[in-house]
Amino acid sequence: MIMNTMFILLQATANGQQGGMSFIIMMVIIFAIMWFFMIRPQQKKQKEIQNFRNSITVGSSIVTAGGLYGTVKSIDDTDNTLMVEIAHDVRVKVDRNSVYATAPVNDKA
């Protein structure tokens, strides 16, 4: 879809002989297309992940980037870490940024 639009715009510019103004318009349209299809969704995804990480509370079940399933036992906001219990009386300190936002949580632990 994006490639077809770009091809049509390039072809119209080549055939039109309208000068520099059409080139500027074409570049603005290409940037707008890239922003709507690539940059904006990525920004929304990053914001969603950050909101999830900020909403973690004590007792939340999480999955870390390393694949550890566990339950949050305490939160240290000064150094942005979580104390996660991964087994009975086994706790690890995990950076809050290493928690997945959309990973399924295994409740069998």
C-alpha cells in the first residue's frame, strides 16, 4: 500500500513537470504516511508498556525478559527495581524495565 502510493506520487511528479512545489508536497505526504504507519504505532506501544510497568503493584504476577515467572513482593522506586518471588522463599531483584507488558502469566507456580 505504501509502495503503491509512493510510486503513484513519483510518477505524477515525473509526468507533471510542475517544479519544486510538487516535490515538497510529495515529501510531506511520504513523511505523513511513514508517521501514521510506523512511528505513531511504535510510540503508542512504548507508552502502553511504560504505563503497564508503572502500574505494577505488590502481589502482581509478572514475567521478566529473562523468562522468569513470579510475584512482586516489594517495589523500590528509588532504584526502579522489584523484588520478585520466583519460588517459595526464593526472591530475586529485577529491574522494572525488564518486565514484559503482554506476556501470559503462568498461574501454576
